Amino acid sequence: MKKLLFLVLSLWSLALLHGYPVHIQSWKPDQDVKAINALNISIDSVNRRSGAIIAYVRDETEHDLLRSHGYDARRIPDASREYYEYLRDTVWASKTLVNEYYDITEYTEFMQNIALDYPNICHLEQFGNSIQGHPLYFMKISDNVSVNEAEPEVKLVASIHGDETVGYIMMLRLIEHLTENYNIDPQITDLLNNTEIWICPLMNPDGYVNGERYNAAGIDLNRNFPMPNGITNPDGNPTAVENIAMMDFSQDHNFAIGINFHGGALVINYPWDYTYTLTPDNQTILDMSLTYSSQNQPMYNSSEFEDGITNGAAWYVITGSMQDWNYGFTNNIELTAEISNIKWPHASTLDGYWEDNRQAILDFIAYAQNGIKGLVTDDMGTALLAFISIIGNNKVIQNDSQLGDYHRIMLPGTYTIKASSPGYIPQTAEVTVPASGYTEHNFVLQTAAYMNISGIIRDSAGFPIPNASIKIDTEPQTLLQSDANGEFSLINIPEGDYKVSAWGSGGVFQKTLALRKHGPEDLLVLILQNPIFADYFENGISNWNPSGTWSIIPDNGNNVLTDSPSGNYGANQNRPISLASPLSLQSISDCQLSFRAKWDLEFGWDYVYVEASSNGSDWDQLDAITGEQEEWTNLNYSLESYSNSDLYLRFRLRSDWSGSGDGIYIDDIIITGINSSHAIYGDVDMDTAISSADLQLILDYSVGGSLDAAQLINADTDLTDGVSTLDAYNILRYMKQSSYMFPAQDPTSPLLPETEISAYMEEGALLISPSDELRSLHLDIPYVIQNADSIESPHYFAMDAANGLMSLVSYYSMADQLMPISLQDPDSSFELPAEINGYTSVLDVQPSDIEDDISSVALLTLSQNYPNPFNPSTLISFTLAKAEPVKLEIFNMKGQLVTQMLNANLPAGSHSVVWNGIDSHGKAVSSGIYFYRLSANGSRLSRKMVLSK
């Protein structure tokens, strides 16, 4: 009982307390904002023209804290509090006066009644409770409201600060406006038919009930969200229950865009709030912000903010904001709308606010239809959980795993978009968003196979590199070394896109590779390239022009670059260190910058900028490094936009007026790229590595595919001024045999021997009987190929069936496989142009002339089996001209060896064996067509038989 009484008294006492605003005159607003934030005191607004900072303190203790830090913080009248007390004591108490500001009970009744009155388009969802037990509501408004549809979701939230109430009323009016005008107003009808709209009018009901900025625990909810930099409690308080509920609800949905409404200013504020660095979607966010402000004339015509919009941090830095959390941790690109200079204006003014904001809100909701949208499914049409990214933009969004739909907000333009899902092969596509606003693109992902990769590290001349280091960004990361032959292996790696790095005595390799299965083996060659530029700082900093104290110091036996070699860096620093001479990237593609670094910089205030330029005057920001990184880490950046130009590079320390740190340490700066004027033999797909994909491109080319001029140069591995199936075999050998080098690299590399194959017709099928030495074969068959499935499986293979073209290569002997090729209406005999092991030939194809009668003369004959068709066994008879080694083998329709009936020395004469339909593993085979082949004295004969069960 005593505990309960204490709790009631504590809550009653807390309700009697309330925060209030103070005015601080500042001539250095950035410095003062930083200092006030450090005290965990909420800044409400900053006027950079007048130098006025308005902050809120919870009580006299916080007020005294400001004074103790030298601030002349003067309490100012709180008009919002005064109007709240009037409402509380007069309007809400009487229950008879006309009340635009619903009290908490009326609010609850309003929300429930709307849901009851419009059940087909409204659904009321309680997503939590406040500390004092008031419900937290979202109203969903959409045409098929009970169904989760493949439509963009939009989130609108108001009154995260309980005393900022215009947004609260605007959301109530919006709910009324949407419901009353559906199927009447064309824009509203279109919005509800194509959007899922979620509206939370009152996120901080306790603050509203108490006329307070804070929740009932005295927490400023918009300073209490986890931050994208990993800080979970930026204000020093535990995460508020209202914020936990909002985060859980948001992560259960896939909001495309959102907006949260505030009062106290008139401006659209966009992320980030916590750092001066801009988001990857800054241009889109600017356009989205202008979509709102341009429809709100008082806002757009602001004398303080150009076009009525501002970057959050550029206005004033805060930590723990809801819009930063949304952008950093969810799909949602969220804005903060300050829609009234007066936090709690008189009810008589609300009509004017509605007129100012009504169209702006509707146009904002419609913005969710912009960009790229579509579905991600497997090949059976089942929705997949997938991650959607835009190449060059590091914000990754997640689709709705239930329906598979995604909605990526983008400006008009052409983008490379990628969909990836665990267990599936990632897929990329080039998509153009038209000026009209949006386009659709669906992804159908294929299940990823697991690969066992056999790899070799080579230098640009083709020599294998022993003891090279390899890093692959699998989960977890894979680190390994090549052996004495330059070889390495990766076991059980799913197909996917991986960032791969390798370095050794032959140079470096760094690239995101699409690792896929192509053919029967998983093979990979990584080619180390000499860097375009490398500096390990062992010989000083002569390659650089330092400003200030940039210098080198020893670190674990190595020299490293640092901005402050003696202690911490100072305040108000702006010190670059630049390359002494620009690098020419003419004819260089796939250019990358990498270096190792660790740093200690005051988070959010002090930065080391990594900057690049093509002229030394206009600098682009590659990165803005801040915070703390205790261990050495590898950083990588694309320099592709500087290809075919000069590259200027610099690192620049920028510190503010207070606070300090140990600075940054940098080592192993490496710039790599591919010189397009230098051939990388074997790298046909131009990804700076060699894999089975390169081999397959050549096989496809040999049967009518296309390669561009640069690809043809890389594909010509033997410098014959042409590309053939033999080049595909050379690549296969290059990937399998570390001691082998292309003839283009080493003219003494061994060539394949000349060899012959047998080709003859048997009942409409062309039968190819390979020799032991066959490794590369191209056929130009003068008939349409109907079926060659038996060849496709065990070899690297390509075919143009309509034109009779077929190519295959194998690292291993193909002599144990019969190759039946079904043709459309062939003649019994014809000439067959072929390229065998790189040597051209024309084969004279004749029908099999095996006679059923076995002659007593010295002939090799093979009779038709009897009976045929058979079940369960059949007799196979043959005649030998002389005593000699004999093999009798049986193959299925795919050319796979089923069993070997004989492999022995037999005397001359007639012989017979019985096959009972059992394979080499002792298992009965299924019904179907089979071939049996007799090999003796360098000759081979084959016939077809049918097992019918």
C-alpha cells in the first residue's frame, strides 16, 4: 500500500513540474549549440541572423546548470503553457465550450468513431501505451484497408513534443479530409487507391495532457532515439517507452517516406540532424522537401530559410532525433516539418494553418509514388525477403517479405539497381525513372548454388604468386593465403557478389566480383596489378604537400602518416595534405583508392575529409571521417568518376573551436586501375579476374555470340588474331594449372596435340566418339541440332542448334563418353567441318555399315543386340579379327557411362555377353534408350538398344 501511495504521489508531483523555455543570446551559435547539447539540454530553435537560441530546461536545476557554464539564460514567457492552462482549466473542464483542441478522451473517441464510421477505408491500430497509460494510435487509411497490398506506405506523426500541437490538429483534420472526400476528390481517391497512409496524431499524449514538451518521465522524445553512429542513449536516458513502441511499429512496416510535425518555427528540416555530412539521397530529399514547402506559401517565402527548407545540422545540431533514426535504420526517408512559429496557437487560427498545409500534406503523400517499385520473387513467384540498393548510393532498403514489393524513392534518371536475398543469386538491372516520376521493375531471383572454388593468384605477366593474402567479404569474413604454387581454395561459398581483395609480391587486386557457377567446376584466377600509385611512407612524405603538422611517425616497425605527431590536434584547424603532383588516369578504368587508417576525432564536430578533384580547385568529398576507430581498418573508395582525367587527392583535418583528439593515422595508400590499352589475357568479361564465365563467353562467341573489340583482344590467348574454341580451352587450363601460361604470355607454352575423332550416323543421330587426346572441339554441322543434352552436362559447352554450331572443351579426357547428337532430317552421309584441338578438319560422316551377320573373315563387327527391345536381359555379340585388348561399354542417352561389360584381352573370333540392365553400382536402370560401344585396335563401333520394362 505504501509503495502504491508513493507511486501515485510521485506521478502527481511530476505532473506539477513542467519545463520552460529560456533565451540565450549567442554570437557563436555553433559553439554554443555544441556546449548546450553536451549538457543534455534540449535546444528548440536557433536564429542564425539574430543569434537567438531558445532552449528548454526541465526545472531550475537545469536552468542553474546553464548559468554555471556562463550562459545568460533568461526565462521567457511560455505562451503555449499559458494557452494550455486556459484549455485545461476552462475549455476541457467545462465540456460545453466549442473545442478545436480535443482533450485526451475526446481524441480517443474521435479515432474510434472514425474507424467505426469508415470501416472500408480506416483501421485503428494501438501500437503501445504511454507511461501514464494513454493509448498510442495509428490510423491506417487505404482503399483495401484490411489487406496488406503491394503499395508504398507513408507515415505521418505529430506532437512528439506534447506542447507542439498544430501538427496534432492537422492530422485530425487530415483524417477527416481523406475519409470525407474519398471517391469524391480525384487526388484523394488516387492516394487511397495506391497508398497505405498511416497517421499518428499524438505520439506524446502524456506531454499533451500535461502541457509539456517532455513525456511523463521528463524525456525529450526527439533527443532519445538511437543514432546511426551506434550511440543508443544519446541523451543519457533509457529509451522512452513511446519511442520503443514507435520503433517496433516502424520496423514491422516498410515505410517509403515519412514526416513528423513540430511547432516553434516555419521550415522543412531534413536529415541529417546529428552530423554535417549529407545523406546519400540528399538531392532526392531536397526535392521532397520543396514539394512540401512550395505548397505552403508562408513557409516557402521565409526570410530566414531559403525556399523554406534547411538541413538539420546546418540549422543546429541535435542528437537522437526521430528522422535520423528513420533514415539510418529503416527504409523511411523522413522529414521534420516545423509548421507554426507558435507552438500552441489559439484555436481560432487553426483554419489558417490547415489552408497553409492541406495541399502540402497531400502532395507529400503523393511523393511516395516516385522512383522505382516492383516485386522480388523466386522463379516460382513466391515473395522473397530482399535488400534493394542503388549502385553508388549506400542506403539499402528492405522489401516487404510478405508480398515481395519494394519502393525506392528516386529522382528521374538512370540507375543500376540491385536486389539480393539470402540464399539467392543477386541480380542487377539498369532502370530509368522517367520525368513522370516512377517506373516498375520486378526481380526474379534464382536459388544460389554452393561453390567449392579452386583459385590461383597470378601477376599481370601470368606468373603464379605464392604466399599472397586474400580477403573475401563473406559472412564471416574469409582470410587466407595462396600456397607455394599460388593456389588457394574456398569451400562452400554460395553464389553471390563479394568484395575481394588480394595482395602480394605481384601487386594488388580489389574488386567486387560476381561469383557464379559456370560449367562443371568453380574456378577463379585473381590477377594482381601494379598500383598506379602506392605510398607506404617508408621513405618520408616527399609525394605530398603538407600543411601544418602533417608528418610521419613510427608505428610497430612501420612509418605511418598522421596529422598531429605530437599529442592532440588543436582547435580551429583546417589543414590539408595533398598529392604533390596529380596522377594521370588517362585510359584507366575501374580506378580504386584504398588505405589503412585509425583515428580519434571528436564525433560530429571534427572531421578528416578524404577529397578528390580533377582540377585541384573543385573538390569532391569521398568521405567524412569522425568519431573513434581504435584498430587499423581498411577503407576503399571508387575513383571511377575520375577516369580519363587527372586526379588530385588530399586528406584534410577540420576541427571546431573546442574539444580535441589524437587525430588520424594513415598508411598503405594504394590507387589501382586497369589500363585499357593493356590486354589482360583471359579476362573476357573485363572484371579484372578470370573465371569460368570468361571461358563461357568465348564458347558462346564461337557459336555466333558477340564480343566487343576490347573483349576480343583479351580473348585471343594465343595471339592468332582470332578467337576460337581453343582459346576457351587455354583459359580452362590457365585456371586449372598454375604452371601453365598463355601462349600470348609465353610462346613456349605447350600446344594441344593433333588428334582425330570418329563421327558416323546411326538411326538419325550423329555419334561422336572422342579420342583420348581430345580437349577442344568445334563442329559446324549442316543440319539443325534437335538434342545434344548428353554433351552439355559434363563439359563446358555452347550450341546454336538452329545453325548446327556446337563447341565444347574439357580439361580431362573425353574418351570414355559417347556423344550422340540428334539431327533434324539429316542425310545418311555428309561432310562435317570441325576444329579439333585447334586444328581444322573436315570429317566424312558415313552411316554405320555394321552387318548383322558375323563373317568368318578377319573383321571387327558388332551385331544388334537380341532381343531388342528387351526386358530384363539381352545378348550382345561381336567378332574380333585378331587377339587383342577389348572394351565393351554401355552409355545412357546423356552419354554417361552406365557400366563396363568387358575390359580384357580376348582371342580372335566370335564373342557374346549378356547385359541384365544393371549399372556399375549394382542398381537396376530405368527404361529407355542405351548405346553400347565396342573398342578394339583403335577402332570403335556403336549400336542402340531399348530397355522396356
